[in-house]
Amino acid sequence: MGIFDRFFGTTKQEEQQPDITFGRYSDTYKEDDNYDAWNAALKHFQEEDYLQSYHKFFEYLRDEQEDNVRYWEKDGALCFEFFQGSKKICGTATSDQLKAMSKIAKAEDLNLGFMRRLMEYNFGLKYSRFALEEDNTICIVFDTYTLDGSPYKLYYALKEMAVNADKQDDLLLDEFKGLKAVDSTHLRPLPDDEKKVKYDFIQTKITETLTEIDDGALNAQKYPGAIAYLLLSLTYKLDYLIKPEGYMMETLERIHRLYFAKDNKTSTQKHQGIYKEYQKLIARPKEDFFKEMYRVRATFGITSPENHDRLASFIDGELKNMDWYYEHGHPKVALAIPTYIVGFSLFNYALPKPDKAYLHLYFQILESDYFQNLGFQNAFFNKANNSLDKRAIRRAIEQIRVENSARYPKLNPVIGSLEYTDLPSFARSYLMMVRNLDLTKRIR
């Protein structure tokens, strides 16, 4: 046993963790080979070698871990398929033209409601369009002549159609009962025990938050910021930890849009709107939640790439707001503020890998029971005696440092700065530790 093992323990139990993904997929974390393929795609396109350019383009999109993109040659054409959430996008490219399509749903009859909805969607699309096949199958399509089909255009066009295909299929099926699901054989339903753990977590966390607001310990009119932190921290925590699809995913995104919309509504009006969204969400039948719980693959991310400085600035701007609530006996509101920082960052940003790993660990520590119920081995927090496991936390922090040290040689989290008095104190000190990381990259 080496020095590291004596101080921190072995890391073998990491191999025993269940294969469960969290948060939103990002295509920011590509390997050097992917970027080499992108440069080759641009070079071949400039040389008018279009098929080879597209071959390299799909090589750029492919994520080996996700197994998200496949392509092959057939009869002088390049065939391809890739996955985005619940949908599969298929297409072919020749030396003259590229076409791509994804099937959304099949209509039993041409209902005026969903046809009008599709026309409205089309007005907002730049490259692709919703259409109907002869058998009344709703699909989204994109095509371009190769002469005008640069890798840049392909990236944004295929991303547009893939993201809209993934989002609209569940929404349309939920709203229009005359539509039937199609092309879903690639979806992998979650195990029943995992569905139950996630469903119970959803119900518990929403109920706890709404009860905290209803108790009236903080006057909603006098302290609207406290209500906002409670509601929004819940939104982003559920989005990351549940990784929802369909109706729930759209509800959480709608809550995000509702709060940050510049629509002249007061904070109280926005809080009431979000409160009602959560009431509707927990009133849904369990079966409706279960049918939207499945494992998916993705090709395009919807979060925007940001560097560590953006996260540090966000922590500086928000973390100080927890002090008053902590000092005046409102620990749940105080804890909601760092949780909001972590959740908002994971919801909106594609951060550097060490940042993402440490923010994920934050949730593992604070929601230790949830992770254990899912089958994860580490128990960072014991709710029964309200204590944090310093040894396990330090070991996990060090493991992330080791895994990222090759690319970030100056990564050296100051573990000694952590406070373990209670969860709010720990959360504050933990985010300050993350804020002070040095993520200078090793030059390639």
C-alpha cells in the first residue's frame, strides 16, 4: 500500500459504481483526434472533395463513449445516422447533395391543432423544416447542395434539426393523443428500481421545497430573493440529478425561462407561476414519469462553453448572499444559494472537466442518500447524525485532481480550507475551494 492509499484509502470502489449518467450532454469535451478530423473536413471541402469532407465531419462528431454517430459508404454515397436524445437522425450524402431526416410521430388523422403547431415551429427554424410523409408520419428534414454545404453549415443545421426532433416528439405526443410514437427501438428504458428512486426523489424534493415556502418563516413579499433561491435551486438540481426527458424536461426549462424572462412581471408573480408548475408536475401520474425515463445518446450539446473564470465570477456574485440567511437562522435558504450556483452552472454552461467533476461531487455529497439509493458506494454525508465523512470527501477531491493532472498540471485544490461544521458551512467553503482552482492547461 502506497502513501496515497494510507492517507486517502484505495480508489477501487470507483470501479463498482453503477452506470448512470447525470446532467446535460456537451459536445465540448472532444479529443484531439476529433479536432484533427474537423480541420481535415475543412481542408477537403476547400478542395471540393465533398464526400471525404463529410466523412471527416462525422468523424469529428463521433463520441466513442456515447457511440452516437455511425457512417458507412454504400453505392458511391455516404450513409450516416446519429442520435440526439430520444430521436435518431438518418441521411445520405453524395457528391452533389446531402439529405437528413428524423421521424417524430405518426398521425392517425390530420388534426388541425398539431399541423398549426408544426407550421409555427417552422417559422422559427433557420435550416430545417417539419414535414409530413405520405403515410402521415411527422418528420423534420434538412437538405443542401454540397457546393453550399460546408462543415460549418452542416454543424448548425444538423444540430438545429436534432435538438428540435428530440424536444418536440415527447411534447407533441403528450399534448395530442392522436399521435403515436415511432422509431424508438434505440431507446433503453431505465431499470424499474432506478425509476422508483428517481420518482421518489422528485416527489420528496418538490414537496419539501413547497412546504418550506408555505410555512411562511420568511415573508415572500419581504424576502423574494429567498423564495427565488429555493425554487430555482430545486429546478436545476432536478434537471441535473434526474436527467429528465419529455414533459418534465420541458417543465424545468419553462421554469427557467419564466423566471429570467424580461416581461415586466413582479418577482411575486413569477414565484407564483413557478409554484403552480411544480404543483402540476407532482400531480402527474407515476406512469407518466416512468414512460419518460430512458437512457439516451446525444451528439450535440445545448450548453454554452465557458471557462473557469466565468464560474469564479458567478460564485463571487452569488455566494455572499447566503450569509444573512445563515446568520439569522434560515439554513435551508442559506444552503439553497450554493446549490443554485452549482445547478445553474451545470444547466447553462459546459465548464472545464475539473470544474464539472467538482460540481458533480458537490451534489454527491449533499444528496448522498439519493446516490446511495441508486447504488453508488460512497456515503459522504450521514443524515442520521448530521455528519460529513471527511476522509471520503478528501479522497474524492484528490481522485479528481489526479484524473485531470495531465491536462491541468497546476490543479491543486486546497482541501484544508473546507469546513465541516454543518452543510451550509461546508457548501460555502467547498465552492470557495472550487472558485480558487488554477485551471491553466498544459500546452498541447
